[in-house]
Amino acid sequence: MELIFIRHGEAEHTLNIPNSLQISDPLLTDEGINQAKMLRTQLPLSTKDILVISPLRRALQTAHYWSEGINCKKLVNPLVSPRKFPQVSEGRTLPCDELLDRKKISDEFPSIKIEEELPEELWVNGINILPQQDFDYLAKQFLDWCRQQETQKVYIISHDGTITSYRQFISGDKLTRDDFPKETGWFNIKF
């Protein structure tokens, strides 16, 4: 099995940092939409693939534009929502990283299923500022779930800090913000 972590396309919250980080529910930019569509040729999907998507509009839009016309399994899951990296004990969630409400997701993205087997707390706060020990526990659960899927590829559409947190957890290597993927950049691992 192969896991492929993909960062969402360029979104409004990255255009004028730090002010743009205060944008709530930022959309993909035109460039972000083009980046998502380019994934069709860079990482072609099949009906056997699974997409696990962060519950933020920019990740959901990336999945939508990338998978358009492909009837693969799509599942939104807060275990791949934004995560600060490196983790700081006094962190707070910025407006651009607040999770969308499940009803809004199901209304606006009806072809994407919602993972219902998780505690309500994760749907409210996500994993953004969880202590490292709590994240490690949930990361192990999530990776175990991925291993149990009957597919060759699980694509995870997420965020730079989240992807780097999972990479560090999986590899055991000490990573930095310099290891962040660019928009629609990816990291894959076979296990």
C-alpha cells in the first residue's frame, strides 16, 4: 500500500501573510484551482483510490477539481486537518484554519462522505494544537486505519504543518518548516 500526502492548492490565506491568515474559510485562488487540475496528469486517480480530505474548503476544493469525473471513494476526516508545526504549547488556531461544519461540508460537497467514527471534539477543534503525545496516538490510529483499507493507494489532501507532522511521526526524523511541501506538492510512503 502507498500513502500519498498532498498539500492543497494555493488559497487566499497565503497571499498577504500575516494579515491574510485572519481570513475565515479561504477559497482556492485561480492558481490553486489550476494546481488542483494539474494533479489529474501528475497523479492520475482511479476508481480504486481513496481520498482522505481535511475538513477545510481549500482541501475540499482541491479534491473536487482533482477528482472531477473519477468515482473514487472520498472521505473527509479531521485527523488530517491543519496542525501547527513545530508544535507550541501556547498555540491557537487561526481563523484560516478553523474546520468547516459537517452540515456545510455535506451540503456543499455531497459526493464526499464524512468520517463519523471520531469524537465530537476532533470535529470542533481538529488536531491543530493537540499536545504531541495526543497527536502521536491519533496519528497511529489513522495510519492503522489506512493500512486496513482495501486499496493500493490512499491520497491524503492536507496542509503543510500536518503533512510534516505525519512525515516526522512516520520517519522518526527531525523535520523543520523548510521541509514543508509547496502547494499541491506531495510526499509518499509505502508500507
